[in-house]
Amino acid sequence: MTFTRIAGTGGYLPEKVMTNDDLAKIMDTTDEWIRERTGIKRRHVAADAETSSDMGLAAARNAMEMAGTDIADIDLIIVATTTPDKVFPSTACIIQRRLDIHNCPAFDVQAACAGFVYALDTADRYIRTGGAQTALVIGTETFSRIINWQDRTTAVLFGDGAGAVVLEAADKPGLISTHIHADGKYEELLQVPQGISSGYDVVRKERAYIQMNGNAVFRKAVATLSSMARETLSANNVDKHDIDWLVPHQANLRIIAAAAKKLDLSMDKVIVTVDEHANTSSASIPLAFDVAVRDGRIQRGDLLLFEAFGAGFTWGSVLLRY
């Protein structure tokens, strides 16, 4: 049988950093208020000319360098993003051109904050069925473009960045199992309520910003992450105490802590970057993963659980042996 392993990780964060004190200068908020409710201290914000493909390209190159992968080896590119450079072509195709890779499949996946898990699931299926041997999977977001910087309920939560992994075919499992779900009935709880086919209105720009019912999203996220963990562990006959590291979507420190408590995991076994990166949507898991691999916390052979929850609602998990 053919399986999938992670050969390399990469990340990228924009140079500009916006602290909570910086936000307090432009809206009615404080560092204490933000930290208490979210755990966030600062976030990175893309430069005016910096795009999702710019950041995704940098993360991809870092991952390929770690993996020792040549561009000639890549035969699949999947980009998870909610903030593409253009309506079309896909951000994956733009990154493919900039890497000087030709002919392999390249496409975007849009599942909001669960996008990277969805992309991993898709790439894993390609590799397991022989459709690819070496895949580049990227999560990249410029959420600063869809934030109303006067709305403290959403503006304090998000940041920009990109993360990537190189996946390779292997003779034993790296990615043990993936689980993805969605339920569109929650559409209006977390959304940008305007798009192309619904008639984007440049006059009413406020409708092109993130809108969120924070309390409802929080409750659903905590409940869903708990049930998702049980589903994943049960499917693989794995005890929760065997998990070496939880790498969750970095949305809110309280949600992360609640997920860890359900797994009876000490926070020492949870990778947390939300304090430094804020919520980078589909980039948050690969960014956090890359940080922990490069600082030595995550070692080869460790058993990891990825969990993500996003607008849609979409959610997903990955159990993997790094």
C-alpha cells in the first residue's frame, strides 16, 4: 500500500507587526480586553503590495528546502485560501508559475479556517491512489483585506501569513487518517456576506468585511472540536493519552484550552501561536506546525492531532505520525 508522509514544513509572516496597543489607537479597545478574551498579543499584517501568493510562495520554498525537494519532483499543488489574489486564475496556479513548475494539477480549496485540513485530506487521497507522488500543500491568507478596522469584535482576531508542507508517497503511514465535515445551515454566523455572483457592491463596502456572531461561533466550535477528536481517535483505536501534540487551528486561546481539556492534555502538549500570529485562518495550522518543528518540540515519530473549525461551518482533523 501507498501512504503519505510529511517531508518538510515551511512558514512565512509579513514584516509588519500590529500589537494590541496599536489597535487601541484606532478603535475602542485595550491590550487587556483583547488578551483576556482571545489570548492574542499581536498579529502580522501584509504590506500594501503583498499578496496571498507572495506569502504562500515564501512558505512553499521554505518547506521544499527542508524536504530537499526539487521543483521537478512536485506533481500536485493545492492552496487553501479564503483570500485569493484574483477571482481567477487560482492562487495555486499563480504560485505554480512563480516556482516555474509546469503541467501538474494546481488548484485552490476554500473551506475558510478548515481549509488546510481539507487540502491535506485531498492531497492524501491523490497520493494514496497513485495520482501524485509529491504534493505541495499551502495555507495562505491576507485577512487584513477583509477586516473592518473599526469593528473591534472582528479586527482584533485576525492576522496574515502562510504555512506549507511537502507531502511524499511512503511505504508506511505518516498521515494516518483525515476527517472532514461541513454544515451550511450555520452560514450566517460567520461570513463575508457579499461576493461576485451576489453582486459585489463597491459602494456598500461594509458588506465585504467579516461578520461574526462571536458567542454562537465559540459555543459551536468547542462542541465540534470535542466530538471531532473523539471521532478521530475512535476510528484509529488510539487513546487520547497517546497523543504527543495537539496542533489546533489558532482562533482563540479559550477555544484551544477547551479542546485540550476535553483530550485531558496539558497545555504543555498543545502548540499555541495565536498569541503571536492571531487567527490566520487556513494558514494557522501549518504555521504553528512549522514553528514547533523548527524549534524542536515536535520530533520525528511523534503522534499529532490537527483540528480545525471554520466558516460554513466546516471542520476537520488529521491524525498523523510525524
